[in-house]
Amino acid sequence: MAYFTDDSLLPENMAPLMITAAPYGPMWMPQDGPPGYIPLTWDEQVQAAVDCYNAGATLLHIHVRDPKTGHISKNFKEYGEQIARLREAVPKMVLQVGGSISFAPEPGEVGAFGTYDQRHKLTTIDPKPDQITVSCGTTLYDLTALHPMDVFEGTRLCNEDSMHGISNMVADATPDFYVEETRLCVEHGIQPYFALPHVHGLELVERMIRRGEYMGPMNGFFSTGGGGICGANPFDLMEIVRRTPHGSFFTYQTTFRLTHPISMMMIALGQHTRAGIEDNIWDVKKGVRMTTMQMIEKHVRMAREIGRDIATPDQARQMLKIGVTYKSTDETLANLGLPPNRESGHQGFLVHKSDGKMRETVVAGSDGHLLA
């Protein structure tokens, strides 16, 4: 699990900060912000990626919007076409498709994820992305539990009907979904990026690994900041950080103005962050809008204040081990710094067999401390 030594919080011992940009905001419609706030046309959606990259983000969380309707597209041909545009515009960024295929609900509708078949189809996008987010564990995702209605002020969602729909949103992800989605990602050469609601989602991923259902790097993000998922209690967040495996990389994403203090905490702890209007539309002061680029720039400034480097695209790909798979469960567990599976009759502590030699130093994961 994430283990902090005396020097873990020194910037020279932290992995460079990976910032994921989330500029497409699938719950919003173009009328929910000032002109140009929501990227709508294909050119605007591509330019948003370029702006995020220039601001300091190395990962791009993608939702594809249909310019004709303003809603999130359900046309998978458009997903491939947009990935192709982005590969040309931002060739160094890690391209990550949001696996929820969530949509902007009309007032009174309950927001819902796409069907399992729709989400599985994302693995067939051509050209393929680097990562697809894979939700693990069906969970209530009630933003109204932590936030008052005024966080939706100035949008079409600021009404009682919409609040009722948002409060009843469920992220549907049973084993029928996440085990198969993970298998399909690997089959198509795409890294699963595990989208977890709380520490028990982390346990689900570890069980998949221990059962041999997934053999590869464990990377992902914790989607916190609502009812049914991890909220804003720092002690809960610290327990998640503590429980993430040494060889994993996790991003911490929360909602609305909570994003600023929680991002600051995670940057100081050597973790990784996400910034963008998908998660938050506000600056630190109530009622003041903020763009995705301004949020990314804020994360860069916070990191520089403590001397932490910002990851380059090459560093991000190396840390995330894009394109890497493992040959066995034991190899996977060893690379993640997790103890091996217990053999029959094995009592006491579990350790990997070792020849006792020090290994070449490599960039480690969740606590940012370099491991040998």
C-alpha cells in the first residue's frame, strides 16, 4: 500500500505531476455557460485539447459532443473520427475516452450511463485511444448530497426537477460489465483506466488481478465528491491514498469548488489530479466562473509552489506503462508491489521470492517515492 518514508514529501522524490484535462463536460449543454465555454464544433473540441496541452496537461479525458445537437454523441464513427483529429493535433497527449457515455439529461430526467453493450463498443474505436475509463462497482452518484443548488446556478439544471434527476443518478457497473470491459480493453490493446468511487472499488480491481482476470498496470482515478461515493472528508481520502498499491498511479477527481482544496492536498502528497469543466465550473470564490485552462494553470502553480515537477508526455507514458501487459498474476502483483497470492498451507506474511539484489531505480507510483 502507499507507504510514506521520511523523505517522501520532498519534491525531488515525488513522481512528476500528471494533470488530466477534462474540458468536454458531458452533463452540460452549450447554453450552460458563456459563449465558447463548452466546446461544440469539431474545431472547438480539438482546440480545447491543444489549449489543455499548452497549459500543462498530459492526459486528455475525452467525451465526444455532436455539434448538431449539443448532446454527447452516441455515434461511434464520430468517436473514431475525433480520436484521429486529436492524434494529429496533440500527438504526445495520452488520450483517454470516458467510458460512461453519460449524457446531458433534460429537466426531470434521471442521468444514466449507457448500456453495457454501448460501453463495450468503445473498445472498438478506430483509431484507438490509449485508455478507456472502466467503472467498477455500481454506486449512487448524487451530487446534490454534498452541494447546494447554487453550484448549478446559470445552467439549465438549476431547478427542482433536475435536482431530483441528478440526486437519483446511478453509476451502473456490476461484474458483468467491468470484468468484460477490462478483458475487451486488453484484447484491443487499450489500457483500462479504473474509475473507482471509493476504497471498495480498489478492492474489486485487486480481486480481478488476484483471480487472473487482469494482468497489467493498475492505473485509474477516484471519482469522489457526491453521495454514495467518497465525499470530502480528508480522513477518507487519506485512507484511499494509503491503500493504493506502490506500483499504481491514481488521479483524484472531485466536484465543484471542492476540487481546489482536494487538488492542493493531492499535489502535496505526490498524487495526481484532474482539472476541467466536467468536474467543476467555479473558481475558489462562489459564483465566479473558471475555464478548464485556468484550472490546469492553477494546478501547475500549486505544484511549482512546492517544487514539484510537471510530467512531460513521455514521462506520463512511462509512469502509466502505456502498452504494457504482464504474463502472469504473480508478475502483475510483483510489479504493483502487492503481496503474492497465498499458496496452500502458507501461513503468516506473504512475500515475493527474491535473490536479494537491489534493482535499478524506477519511478514508482501512488506515494511518489522512488522504489528500487
